[in-house]
Amino acid sequence: MSIEQLESIAQAMVAPGKGIIAIDESNTTIKKRFDGVGIECTEENRRAYREMLLTAPNLSDHISGAILYDETLRQSSRAGVPFTKIMLDNGILPGIKVDKGPQPLAGFPGEVVTEGLDGLRDRLKEYAQLGAKFAKWRAVINIGEDMPSSTCIEANCHALARYAALCQEAGIVPMVEPEVLMDGTHDLDVCYDVTEVTLRSLFASLYEQNVLLEGTILKASMVIAGKDCPDQASVDEVAEATVRCLKASVPASLPGIVFLSGGQSDEQATAHLNAMNQMGPHPWPLSFSYGRAMQSAALKLWSKDMAKNFADAQKTVAQRARENGLAALGQWKKSA
Ligand code: 5MM
């Protein structure tokens, strides 16, 4: 694949008014989500749930791509059509989560480093054959007493850059996700500092590893106070701090930035994105790659009666896509 093709996939991922739906939960994580609504975590239920989401009418009006888990990339609809074919026919780019999850970082209690580089070149080759156009790797940065260490940040950014270089070699656009977790009592300023240091380290590593920024997408966490911080910032404060932090650390040659929701409510995630875009124009499109903030309402509805609520659950996820698509343009309005 040529450089131009990588660039055009990256640009399509952040096309105006469009974003990504993250449905790449590993089986352990989807089990937690299913447990929360009383659904048994069988392979068939996972397949049926992902079919409900991926075939929602009008989803592609506001969704440019979906991140899948390995199992999902190989699955088909009930009628036997591969999910990747359904997606490509519908203008939704198939993405694949390729990291193997965070593991304790030896010598640094409480910190983690994401694994999955061994054998990645061969896995990416197969994923490209299966139709994946982009991939995702998530690093997790914890904030706490004396955390994060520079060792943790550098180890994670080095792995993200090695992954990104391997993706581009395979003709796959890397989505690099350094998630600064919302867990903790830290305030907005602490989150700002940690996010800025992390992003600067990430872009230094990407440069070191010869990664083409024009063919890369950043999946970022917002600059937000910890969940247990008594001093929660307003929507505009979060939006202003996030944009300021990104401008201080992300090169303008990047084709786009998408956000994770990280445990924010559906409305908060949409309101923050909308506020950021109202403060534009910015050097890059700012859009979404939400998991929970795209799915939770639809999952709740579907779980109550999978057959009877199928169409309504699809309408619910399409509505979340519409709202976030409007927020990506700064045109969302809070419903009364
Ligand atoms: C959908 O969840 C993704 C996979 O998580 P696990 O590896 O833990 O199973 C996750 O990486 C997700 O894509 C991002 O964290 C964004 O999701 P949220 O819900 O934070 O928007």
C-alpha cells in the first residue's frame, strides 16, 4: 500500500461529521458489560450483539469506522455475510484491536505496560487480508502518588511507536491510544500535565521510529479531573484545557484526533466534544472513538429483550452516532 492510500484511509476516518464506534472489547471486558445487564457471555451472544450494532440502519451517516476484536473480525451475520463485507459495502472501515492488554510493569508497582509486539508483523499481515484498514493499540497511564513514572510513559510510548511502524509496513493505519485514566482524586491541572508529558513522549517516539504522522490517528483521553476529585471542571473548562494541551503537544501534520469516553456519561462525552469544536477551527479535525458512550444505552435496551428490542436498540446506537457526529461539527444541542 502506498503512502497516499494510508493518508486517504486516515482522512476518511475523520471525515467531517463522522467518527468511530469502538466495539473492540476483549472477551473479559464484554463479559463485564454483559454481566452488568444480565446477558450470558457466549460466543453467539457476542456475535448477535455486534451484528445488532454493525447493521444499525443509517449508522454510516455518522460512523466512518468500527474497531473490532479478533473474534468479531472473523464473524458473520446470522445470514452468513462476513461483518467485514457488511461494513465495507456500507462505507464503514473495519478496524482491529491488536494489543494484548496491559500487564504490570516490573519494578514499578501500580503501573502497567501494554504487551503484544511479539508476532505482530504476522498478525497484521493476516488482519490486512481479512479486510482491516486500521488498527488500535491502547496504553494505560495511571495517575496516583508518584505516578506515572517517566519509565512507564516511555515504555508505553516506545511500544506504541513500534506498533505504529509495523502497522504502516502492513498497509494499515495505526490509531495510537495513550489513555490517561480518569480514576483517582487528581484535579484537572494534574491531568493536563500528565497528558502533555505523555503526548510529547509519544510523538518523540513516533518520530524516532519513522512513523508517518500523515497516516496515523491519535485516540486521546480528554483533560478532565479524576472521578473522585471534589472539584469537577465545567464542560467549557474541560474543552479549553484539552484543546490547549493538544495544541502544545500534537503536530499539525496529524490528520485527526478522536477521543475515548473513558467512563464519562453519554451526555458529558458529547457535550465536551461539541464544546471543543465550537472553540475551533483547530489544526486537526476533533472527533470521537467512543466505546461505552456509544453503546451503553443500546446495550441496556437490547438486553431487556434481544428479539423484540432489536430495531429500537439499533435506533438508539444510530442516534448516539448522530449526536456525536453533530458534536464533531460543533453543532450538537442538548435536548431539553
Ligand atoms: C471498547 O473497549 C476497548 C477495549 O477494552 P479492553 O481491551 O479492556 O477489552 C477500549 O480500548 C476502548 O476502545 C477505549 O478505551 C475507549 O472506550 P471508552 O468506553 O473509554 O470510550
